[in-house]
Amino acid sequence: MIGQPARDRTLDKRPDGIWRGAFFSMASPCELLARTQRKSTAAKALELVSEEAWRIEAKFSRYRDDSVVAEIHRARGSWVSLDDETNRLLLFAQQVWELSSGSFDITSGVLRRAWSFQPGSAPPDQASVERLLPLIGWSRVEFRPPKIRLPEGMEIDLGGIGKEYAVDRAAELVSNLEGEFLVNFGGDLRAVTQQAHDHSAHGELRSDLSDASTSWADSTSPTGSSSPADSTSPTGATGWTVGVESPAVDDVAIAEIHLASGALATSGDSKRAVVHGGTRYGHVLDPRTGWPVPHAPRSVTVHAPTCVEAGMLATLALLQGENAESFLEEQGFRHWCVR
Amino acid sequence: MQLSPRKNPTSLRTGLALAAASLLGPKAASAAIEDVEVGSGVLVYTEPGRVSALEAVALVTRNFWDKHKLSLRVVYDTLTGASPNGAVASRSPQTFTRPSGSGSYTVNANETPLDDTFKDTRFAGSLTYDRPFLSAGRWNVGLQGSSEHDYLSIGASTGITREFDRKNTTISLGVSGSRDEISPEGGVPTAFAEMGAATGHHEDDFTRGDDGEYDENRGEGSGDTKSVVDGVIGLTQVVNRTTLIRFNYSISNSSGYLNDPYKFVSVLYGPDDPSAGDPITYLYEKRPDSHTKHSIYAQAKKRIASTTMDISYRFLWDDWGITSHTAELKHRVPIGETVYFEPHVRLYEQTAADFYRTYLLSGEALPAEASADPRLGPMTAITVGNRVGGFHVGEQEFAVTLEYYRQFLKDGDQPAFGSLEGLDLSEDMGAFMFRISHGWEP
């Protein structure tokens, strides 16, 4: 049980003029970059993004007694009524489960009882894995929106969707603000890009006063026709440069890409794997066997329109094992696999 | 609920996109910013020995609902000093009737005649409502008004912008119109009428004659009107991560009373006269009653390292025969976290209007129109300046700009002759501008 995390956030202006907000949520450092003229816009964006991250964390965390997930588990085989957002997340999980022929399954979290990814630990024996398999399988869950009934002993874990969902929600919340934003929750990120209009009072005044030299002295003045307003960003810059991090070495980018729009999400076992007897056991477990997927890449990063799509594709690619790259090729998404 | 995993999903990509769409579909609660932005600015403009102006601007913008904006802008300016009245310099002192008709002023020999009675105060205001329009557009509508003691303008404008190609392309359209009423001091002068003799020598003299010459020649009534219609179409394109370009075409038509009621044209003795070059009389100017201007504007902004280069060019042409070129270069260089320097230089060149005359000659047939207003004559000009901006005092942001403007009037087609020889008929002018602007979000 983890206590209430400190809800601190900081906002600074970087030397390049971009506002950077930082906070901690969902066990990850979270960041918001804002290219906007106004500090109040950056501050508002950070507030929206961080509050949304914390809200989603509190609502769906399996570590918190007051989360929806805890409520479903507590019901121990009884029906639980769900709110609209939880319904939509479970429907999404169900659709991905269908699309992936069952290889993505939010009930597979019970495998943690057998698998410990602490350094130095050994893989479990086959018997302890097999004991858990009857508790896994979305088809065993009765889900009749807006109600759900989970057989006793089963668990659901929205950890594989929640962070990406939070990124998309946060991005949507700031998309109405003026400016360009990059929402980055622990490496899953989404760009909110628009032409940065400088509609500030200050900007308009500049153009108002700047024609003074022509308005009194030469012939451009008589009708006072409006000059093209100085309404664009001072930079003309657009989009974000982001690094795809190496799973093996912190702070080393294996690729630097320009993200004008859309999202990037990464799945991998960089920090969660056990090596035993010369075999590396990644943390991506196949819910159908209870064992790590063989020959899975160490990490997969996918570029897709939304972060939930990118995250699901990255996870599904890992579950493809040695076919991860060809799977992503087939689907036609930009991707970076590290083996 | 019996569900069996589907084998070989036909299109994972489509299925996932649909699933994501229904997950994220319901629009997140709108993050409407409801706040107020306040801006203000003060401009001090001075042509040493001539006009001084002080302009103050205040702008309040209220952001409300979902990206709706209501802006109120108020401008106050006051202009005092002396401005060329159009007459040419002379070897002898010249006396001119004040625009009011009462009193006169005398200009020293060899000096460019300046009317020193300019004192004007202007209030202007505009109210603009700007709101989202269709899916990727905005629409604005505004009302403008401006008032001086001899001028009243009321106008309206509307415009739309629309973004395309993931907001990389923006197209804008705008139209505006205004109706202006001119009620010059002393009434509207009859075009090409002679400047009347002053009816008194004091501003407070109420005894001027009822049928004086002055009144006859300002016989067009107390006021006149003009109408202005403007249109603009613009394209802004983000070329790449560091480059943005913009093109504008604008057209403007004015019709009605377009003369400057305070400007004269000197009538001189001809070259064959013993008094060649000396003034005989002064006529009120006459311009066409319609004026159509076109301009094209191109701008490129390029980010180079941490600096921003801004280059623009404007070409303007009209049916009065004026063409002008304006080229401007600005370079914004950050120093420190938010403070920047922005030196700039602007070059301007214009040709004269077809009816621009330095003077008229006695005995010549009157042209259809004539004006000696130096603003319609051939000139080049340069502006150099620097802005220092981006510094904060608490939540307030300030910028300061200092500029120097130098105008080089060129001699018109008409040569100096007789007593005009050796006189500067196109005196250059310089002006300093100092601006402070300020922005604040309470």
C-alpha cells in the first residue's frame, strides 16, 4: 500500500522560452511542455494536466482502497455498478482483448502472485503458474455495461491502459488552450500542436503602435487600412523533438524524432526482467500460458494518433515475440524496436 | 456473457482506432479560460521643430466560454506643432490665413511654410468580438469609431480565418467599411479657390465681416463626407519547424471628399516674368474624389538558433499614380531568459501622385487636380530602431522601443527657377519615436 503521493508541481520557463511543468503521478515523472506566450496559459495547462493525471491515478489504481478497481475486487463475486468512464475503459479493454485474440487481457495481473521481477529472483515452477490460469481470462468476467461481476479470486488491472489514457485525456484538456503542448507521462506522450497565435494584448498593441511612423508621414496613411497584424508566434516553430529512450541505458536516446502531432508510447521490460540460469525473463507475460513471451523485443515504441492506440500497439507487438517488427510493419505504424 | 477471442482480426488498425475513438470520444470537459488580459502602450512621436504627438492605447480582452473573446480598445492621441501647408519656400516672408479664417501666421523667407496651428486631439475606440467558427475557423466582427474636432469616423469590420492541413495553413478574409465626416475649421474650402484674406488678427475676434472673401472661398458648406471600403485576403503557411511565411493582398477604395482642407498649392510667377518664382497666391488643393489602392505583402519569419529573423516586403500601388516599396528586417535576439533585443530597419520609397505639383504657374491652365502635400510627393525614408522587450515587473510585462525615422523628400518633376533657385523645396524631415508597451493578465 502506497500512501497518498505528494501532489507537488513546478513550472519553469526554460532558456528556449518553453514552459516546463513537472509533477509525479502513476509511479512516473510527468512533464508538460508548453509553447505559449502567456504564463497563465502554461499554468492553467499544468493544473489541468496534473489534476487529470492524479484523478485517473486515484480512480483506477489497484494500490488504493478507494479506487474503482478496489471496489470491484471487494465485491467478491457480486455485481458492481460502474460509472460511464469505467465502462468505457472496460469496453476498450474488451475490444483490445478481442482484437488481440486474447493476448491482451486485463485479468492477467494475478500472475504477479507467481512472478516476481525483483532482481535475483527465480522464475516460478510450472505448477504455481498453472494454479493461477483458471483466474485469468476476460471471457470469465461477466461484463454487462454498466455492471460487472468478477468471479471471486480474479483481478483486473488497468495499469496497461491507464497511463496512456491519462495522456490522451490530459492532451484533450489542453487542446483548447492557445499554444502548443507536449504531455509526457513517464515516456508515454502526446503532442498538442497548433499554430501558436499570439493574440495577447501585448502582441496586438505592438502592431497598433508599430505603424505610427507611416501613419503621419507618408501616403500609406490616408485610409488607415489595417496592416497585417503581428499575430503569429515569434518563432514559427511547431512540433516537438522527442527522444526514444534506450531500454538499457537511462537518458540515452536511440532515436530523436520530430513529433508534430499524435502520440508515442513505449512498452518494454527495461526495468522489469529477471535473468535466471542464463535466460532472460521479460515482464510481458502471455495470459494464455502464464509465461513470458519468448523472443520479445526489450522495448517497442509506436507512433499513433492517440496514446492509447500507441500503447496498445506497443504491447501487442511485444506479445508477438519475434514477429513484433513484422506485426508493426503490417499495421503500418512508425515504430522503434529494441532487442 | 459469452465472448470468444476472434481469430485473425481483419483489421487491427481500424478496430483499435474505433475502440480508441469510443474510449476518448466524449469530449473532455472544455478547458475554457475565462480571464482578462490588459495591455497598454504609450507612444511619444516628435519631429524636432515640427509636430509632436502623444498616443496612449489601452486594450482589454475578456476571454470567455470556449475561446470567445471580446476586446475593447481605446486610443487617445494628441498632436501639436507645425506641419507643411504645401506652399513652397520663398525669398520673402509669406503670410497665410489660419484655417479658422481668423488671424494669420507669417513664415520667414527661405523657410518651408509650416502651419503652426495644428493642435488636434483624437479619441478612438473599437469593440471586437472574436469567436470560433465552424470546425477550424474563427470569425470576428467589430465596430470602430474615431473622433476629432474636425473629423468623425464610424466603421464596421468582419473577418474569418480558417486553418487547413493540421493548422499549417491559415487563410483569412476580411472586409471593413467606414463613413467619415470632415468638418474643417472655417468650413470646407472650395477646391482651387484662393486662400482668403484673414478676417481678423486675433483668434478671439468676433467682428469679422459677414461677406468676407474668406467665407466665400470656403463656400462648400461646413462639412463633407467620405466612404472607405477595405478588403484583405491572406495566407499564412508554416513551411517547416523554423519557418513561417505569409502573403497578403489588400484593396482599399475611398470615395467622397479626399482633399486635405488645410493644404495649399502655391501659384508662382512664371519663368519669363521679372518676378519669376515669387508667389502670387495660394490655392486650396484638389484631389480626385476616388482613390483605389492595392497592396501585396510578403513576410518570412525564420528561427535561427535561438534568434528570430523577420523579413517583410510590401508593394503598394494606386490609381493616383503612387507606387511604394517597404522592406523591413527585424532580428530578435534573446538575452537572458525572457528579455530580448530586437533591432530593426525599415526602408521606404514612394513615387509621386500624378497630380502632385510642387507649385502651379500663373498663366498656365489649371490642371484637373493638384496637391503639394509632401506626403504625396516622391520620397525615400528609413527607420532604424531597437526594441528591448520581455522584461517583467511582477506579472507585468514591458517592452520599450526607440526609433528614428528620416524622410528624404525628392524634388518633383518641376525644376526650381527664378527666385526659387537655391531654396530647399523638399526639406528632409526626421522624427524620433519612443514607445513603452505593457501587458498584464490580472
